[in-house]
Amino acid sequence: MRVKLRGISSRSALIALALLTEFHPAYSHGIAGNRYFDGTLTFDDPAVADEAILPYYTHLEYPTLGSTVVENRFNWSFTRLLTPTLAVTFDSGWIHQNWPVGHTSGFATTDVGLKYEAFRDNRHEALVSVGLAWGIGHSGAQRVRADEPNTVQPGIFFGKGFGDLPDPLSWLRPFAITGAIVSESPVGSAGKALAPSPTTGKFGSVLAPAVETINWGFSIQYSTLYLTSRFTGGPPRGNH
């Protein structure tokens, strides 16, 4: 569960075209057969693995509370395997917001959860995981709208590569898709937030409504492995 676009009750999908070369970014990834699924800055990949992401930066601009805010985040995330297919997750971050009349900063909400690899097919480059996270209520700063009630966050993460396609469709083999859908349901009453007053131009405390949100996105990825001599055609032998 990566970047939470706070204050937006419905989230637009991100379509990311990731060109996978010999350089791999520092964020998370998963492997199924020949396929390397790259993580994105907005949603998690389908892999379950030990990893530490510290930090990764995001920049957002969105309307909220009758104004527009520019938000810069430094996020961090830790995942630790409990079994080969089950991991415990932890993530939080630091937020700096620029408003027309000033700026605020503070810690984001802290999330803890579990992620489980529910399905793997190396031969067909397919990977599916499910997760359940708990957003710890009022663990974030009121001044950055992170003073929220507890939230329950079930999610599904998937990836499918096309390296198993037959020869007539070999031109599609470098492509893969990944995606994630995470629901965020509040458990409790609304929190409080600081927001600029349009009349005084000063920050004041307002209620931040507790709303149910859906975070979703998908990516189209392209791997140059399938254009090199290292790829001999078809799925890896002996994997099922």
C-alpha cells in the first residue's frame, strides 16, 4: 500500500509504461519465471519478499477543503517474511504541504499489515497476492490531514507476463501488466485537520470527514530481455 492521495474520495488510475533494462530502481519488484515485475511509485507489485524502501519521494497537487495544496512526501516501507509466502508490512512517511497562505508538515498515518502470495505460475509468468493492512488511527499529524480514524485496507495485487505466447505472437512477449486494487474503510469518527481560512488567510482546525476510498492503478511494462539472446523462447523449462 504505497502512496495514499489524502483528501480525494476517488482515485484516478495511473498507466505507467516501464521500460525494463539492466538498471532496476530501488523500489520493490517480483519475479515469476522469466518475468521481472517492477514496482511503481503509486502501488505495490505482486511479490512477497524481504525489502526495505527508504525513502521514496512523491509529489502531488490536488484540490481539498476549498483550496489547492501541493504535497511533497518522503515515504518509507518495510516488509519482513514470516514464511516464504507470507510477510508483515509496515509503512509511513513525512509530508510537507504548500498552501496558498503558508505550509504545514508532519508524519503520515502509520500502516501495519500482512501480505500473502496466493497464486504463482512461473511457466505462464503469473503472480497474485492479497493483503490486509490496518491504518493506525490518529498516528499521523493533524496539520497534514493525517489525524484519521482507524482504517481497514484489504487489497489484491497481480502481474501477468506474455513471454509464454506462441511464435505467431512473439512480438507481444516483452509486454506485461501489473495492477492493484485496495479498499480503505474507516472505523470510527472523523478526524481533525488544519486548513487555511478563505476570510482570514490563517490556518484553522476543521473536521476531516472519514470516507471510504478505493486506491487502484495498473501498469504496462516492457522487458528488453525478450529481445536478447538470453531469451531462448517459451517459458523456463521444468517450472510449473
